[in-house]
Amino acid sequence: MDSPLVAQLFRQLFSHRASQCLARGGRPALAAARIPYHQRRGKATRLGEGETTRESRWTPRRNVFPHERTEEFERYPMVTSDMLRSRRERPRRVKMLLRDFIEDSLYNPNYGYFSKQVVIFSPGDPFDFNAMGSEHDFFQQLRHRYTSFEDELDYREPNDLRQLWHTPTELFSPYYGEAIARYLVEDYKYNFYPYHDLNIYEMGAGNGTMMLNILDFIRDVHPEVYERTKYRIIEISSQLADLQQKGLGHSAYARGHADKVEIVNRSIFDWNTYVSSPCYFLALEVFDNFAHDALKYDFETGLPYQSHVVIDPRGELFEYYSRTLDPLASQFLERRHAACTGYPHPLQGSRIMQNLKSLVPWRSNMSIPEYIPTRLMQFFYMLYEKFPNHKLVSSDFHKLGDAVEGINAPVVQTRYKRQMIPVSTPLVHQGYFDILFPTDFEVMEPMYTAITGRFARTYLHEDFMAGRADIGETTTKNGDNPLLSWYKNASVMITV
């Protein structure tokens, strides 16, 4: 994160001091924490509270936890993302689990990434793949539409920090949504029709394009099913929920879907309604933004240590690892051990080699971090407890490039002056960075089964689409098919 462009970005982010916020909570001791590896960032102003004279902002710093400030940090209250929801300013003088820091960074209603920063690209009219010579032509047309889309946004309101991203639903509309609709109708007719209605829940619906594509397809191709269809969107982002209520509400009305659609502005983790009827639950590209915990393991004992984040009076971020695991992290480790026969682990390999590594001078006696999807596990429990007769349809990335160090590590990135900038740590200015994780479906599929009691099957994106999409509509003149060739690092997991 020390390139000139990144330095310029951070100077802009921190050009105004945020108010110093206090929070209440428990105070676990820091003295018992193992502190092998720590990260922080800075901002360019004069010396502030909690800063030592030997520190110099905007210069490379040692990845060393400030032991001389341990007593100060012990006095900070322990907070959670739920406790920070009502805060309008980023917190100071607090500590929290990394899971809560990520949750707060992405979803805080006042300064979270998805609450304020995100714009989802819409290409307008569907691409005419049959008229294109090759996949390269598709890329060129997409680039042109992308530029025009953002030029129009900048004409109305210039913004160097605009976070603009796209989804396969938008790029391949309506064909991607129609493929999902074909699966839903086929499975519904086989298992539930005519004894139950077709109830669809979608979490994180973005612009709502998937909803419109699915309802259009069912109405036009399966009118008898359409009469019994109800579509509910569960959206945590107030910004996107408002967009869906206004723009999509109008679109749904214009297309005759108004009485089919309900939009619920709520986190799935706050869901309190028991749904006993059979239903389909769509979770498309949402697992990647579920908060994770980070663990490191002692090379000698093999014991795990859990990541915590400390925020000092200046907003500086520090990471430390504590031997005390919170109940959710412990539950994940127990569930994974019981459900999975094998999985990537920082201590895999020869114990002798690990011990030798720990003896190397200046080398940490702790492993690289392992990021565990504790929030995803909670989501599975929510399905089990509140949607016992659900069928899950999920898709997400099983592999990501430019990730930070660690197993199952996230990509942390922001967009500045239309350029994507990856950084090397999840400890970043809250609300300005996307933090997205790969999903290890080989681990999460058996964990889903163990938690919900329902079996699942995982497909590569290409294989799932090849069996359900209208491939002829997405094929170019030379035989290329971007719907199949793009997103090769994505998988689809469905309940069987």
C-alpha cells in the first residue's frame, strides 16, 4: 500500500478528521494475547494523541504491535458491529473481533461500503451475442458501455471514489436469470406443484435484475406457475432497498409483477419470521461479503489464536491475536472437524518443518492467518431455524486473485479514479474498501448438510449454465460463449 497512487488515495480519505467516538462494552485483557503480526495504516497530519515521536506518517512502518501502548489499549471497551449500527462516525478508542470490524466496514448503515459507496453497473439493453464476431467483440462493447455509464454518472456528479462493479446477472441479462428460473420451475414442478406455491426469497438483490428476469420468464413460459409465484427480496442496504422500492417497484408494476413482489429492508441475520412453507432461497454473490474471523496457530502447540482489531484515538488500526476464542469461532472449528474429512490448514505439512521455521531468527512463531467463514455458518443456521423447508440456490467465487496473505484470504480493494487498487490488509478505512472472500465449497457443502440436514451439490459455473441457459442466445459468430467462458472461478451450490 505504499505506491504513489495509494498514498494519494489515503490522503484524500483522511483529509478530514472524523469525530472521536466512544463505545461501551466488555474489556478482555490484551496482556494474554499473542502478538506475532500486526498491521496498521496512517494519515498525513501533524502528531496526534497516541502517536509516538519516532513514528513518521506516510513512511513505511514496521509491522510491530506497539507494546508500550498495551495498558492504554486494555482500557478500550470491546464492541461488536451490532453495537456500532447507530454510530454516524467511525469508532475510536475501541477494540473488536476482526469479524465485527469487517461487518461494520461493509454494512454499517451510516458509513459502510454497501450503505454509501456502491453503484452497480447496468449495461442497458441486452447484448446481442449472435451479432458479435467473437468474445473479444463482447469485451469491447462491454468496455464502451462501462465507460459511457460512468461518464454519465460523472456528468451529474463527479466522484473519484465511486465504487462501480458488475455482476453476471447484469452482464448476461436476461439469459443468466432465465437459467436460474428454469432450474426453479423444473424443481418446483417436480417436487411441490400443485400442492404448494412457488415462494422465492432473494438475498442481496442489487438492482433487482434477477427478480425481473425470473418473473418475466415464469410469466411468459409457465403462466400456470406464475399465478402461484411470490418473490421476496431481503436487502440489508437501505440505499439498495430504496432503489428497489422506487425503480424496481415501478418496473415490476410496468411489467405486471407488482402484486408478486415484496422488498424487506433487513439483514438476514435479523430475520425473525418462521417460514414453514417450501421455498427457494437465492444467495447469488453474497457469501463473498460475509464477515470472517482470522486465526493463527502456534507452531509448537498447534493452538489457535483469534484476531482482534484495536482502533486508537487517531483512527489507527492495530491487530493482535488472543488465545481466547469466542464461542462462534470455536463452534466453527468443531463443526468443520466433524463434517469435513480434509481441508486446507496453516499447519499442514511436517511438524518438524514447522518447528524448524519457528526457530528462524526474527520469524514469528505463529502461522499465516486462516480466515474462517463464521458468518456463513450463521447463515446456514438461520436457514435451518427459520426456513426449514428451503432449497438453497447459491453462487460465488471459489478462487480470487490479488488476495492478502493467508488461507481463504480476502481480496481487499477500492476504486480510485476508475482504477481498481488492491491492498495488502483488511485493516482499512471503514466503508471505502470492498472486502471479499473466496468460498471453499468443498468445506461449506458438507457443513451446510451437517447444519441443515439437507444435501447439496456444487457445480462449476460453466457446467451449471451449460445445462440450463439458452446457450444459443449467448454464442458469438465464431462459437465463443462468454456466458460459459467468463466466471470460471465461480461455483454454484444448490440443495438437492
